[in-house]
Amino acid sequence: MMSPSPAPLSDPNATPQTPTIGVAVVGTGFGQKIHIPGFQEHPRTQVVALYHRELKQAKAIAQSHNIPHACDRLEDILAEPSVSAVSLSTPPFLHYEMAKKVLHAKKHLLLEKPTTLTATQARELYQLASGEGVVAMMDFEFRFVPAWQRFAEYLAEGYVGQKRLIKIDWLVSSRADASRPWNWYAQKDKGGGALGAVGSHAFDYIHWLFGPVRRLCAQLSTAIPERPDQSDGGKLKRVDADDTCLLLLELEDGTPCQLCISSVTYQGRGHFVEVYGDRGTLILGSDNQKDYVHGFHLKVAPAGEPLTNIEIPDRLAFPQEYIDGRLAPFIRVVNQWVQGIDAHQAITPSLREGVYSQLLMDLTHQSHDTGSWVKVPSLDAFLASGLFVM
């Protein structure tokens, strides 16, 4: 369960053996903030096409970023000969249908989380990518952040010994203001809510760092039940997506894990992962409310000793940091994707990891709806079965 080591970026002097990969960016929110600059920064990728549902907007964004092709139809993007790969950063309710078209067109795929709306849809995409022989990868960027990679090394070395408790808090104020507008994020059936936004990340890194989950119990709540719809004169619209998630998980090795997520906590402590064992303690955390990548620090302590700060070694450091902390790990994700494309094989975190994250989200909703503990099937069993979760 080690973190992928940060591989060096490809040679910027592309040769016939290392050709530039033409990428189409689909989705211009997070796509414009992170995907476009990330691909333009990487020496092996070039953004050659852009999708927006409104052609005028697509052309304006494309022109501002020197992107040659702008389209308002995904089919036009996929028909463009210079496009060999697609990054998909649209809202989650669009992922399934769009990703299917991308994969059927035999284009490599980089998919934002959450994977889809259901684990059944995610499994279908995973199977489709495997059948079409394309490289499909998830943007689970915490795997590529230096402090997280050092944290993973400590765990792999057995620093804490026998784990006794894992405690995860992700408490932020990003949606604490009740005047923040109503949109798809406020709608459960659109994939909105804190669980999909950050719980998808948490489920991925729990699996990566600690292994599979045996069972879980969850409670979801919505503290702000209405928000103003700016497209409808500020009329208050119902919010049915969660903004706070409380989960108890029992890992396959028996370790209890407590996960608390909220996007409505003024002065929330930030994002912390604490691991307590019989030989020591590890605490990884950041109280940076404005940037969910910048600011992580790692503290360690042998049993009975005080915590001390650990300096992250240069071998794990980003070669360059950016004002927006999300950009440096995204570039590492792109580099991993490029390596998979070069090798013609799936590379972690692939859609396989996306399926597991989505499965745990589905079972979280099931547990909340039934008010009970829910058993979690193994990923292999779920992928091999026709099991329908939601």
C-alpha cells in the first residue's frame, strides 16, 4: 500500500519515440482552473480541443488559452484527429454518459471524482475501458502530495505497529454561508454534497493507506435545507444533498476508523488523518481552509513520547509549487497517466480505484437510509458480480 513515487517528468524535447499527447478538456470549471494549465505545463501533453455546452463560451475560453479547437458537442471533440485523450471534469451527473462516449471512441480518459452516480455505472466504465484497451485514470491527487507520500511510507514501514484507531476529520467552511447559491451541488440526484466532493477522496485514500473496508455505518445530514437560486431571482430552492457525513468503518483487519466530514463548519479544524497504534502515532494534517493541498504537515511519536514534526525529504518534494496547491499534484497525476499511455497498460489510480470509492459512497447512502451497518463486498467480488448496490 505504498504511495507511487514521484516519477520524473518526461523529456520536454519530444521525439518520435515520445510524441506529444493531444488532450481535449471537457468541463471548464475545475477544468479551466487546473486541467488546462496542468496539461499545458506538462512537457508531453498539449490541449488541442475544448468542450463547453455553449459554443460562444467554448470559443472564448479556447482563444484565451491558445487552444485550436472549440466545440459544443462531445461527438465533435471525439472526431477531431488530434485528440487521443480526454480529461473529464464536468459535474458528476454527466460523467457516466460522457465517459462512455469517450471510451467507445477509444480515447484515453482522465476522470474527476466522484466517478459516477452509482457503483454499477462505475463498474461498467471500468469494464468498458478494459475492453477498449485504453488507459482510464482517476484524479485522486492526495496520492501524489509529498506529505501524504511520506505518511504512506511510515505506515508501510510499520511505524505505528498494530493499529488501534484511525480518526479522520475533514471540517471546512466552504459552504457554511447559507447565501451560497443553489446549483447541482445542492442536489443529491446530481451527485452533489460533501460525500461526493471529498468523501470520494477519503474513501480512496483509506483503501490506499489502510486496506479494504469490511463494513460501515453512516449518518448523513443537511444543515442548510434551502439556498437561493440566482437563475430564478434568488428564490429559495430545497437542498437535499448532504453537507455533513459521520461514518464508522471497520477495516478488513479489524481496525476501527472514524470519519467526520463537513463543509458547513465555521472555523473547522481542517483536514486531519490520525493513526494510533501500540508502537506509535502518526498525525497528518492541514488547517488551511483556502487550499486543500497546501499546508499539510506530518507529526510522529513513538509510544509514550511527544509528537515531533517531520521534514518531508527532497526526493518527494514537488519540483515546482504553484499559488493554487492543486496544480502540482495534478501535474503528477498527468505524468502518471502519460506513463500508462506510453506503456499501454492501466496505472494506479485507475477506474478500478474509482469503482471502490463509488461503492463505498453507495453503501454509505444505503446505511444511512436503513439506519444499520452494511457489509462491504471485496472489490474483486463486486467487479466479477452483477451486484446492484443502489
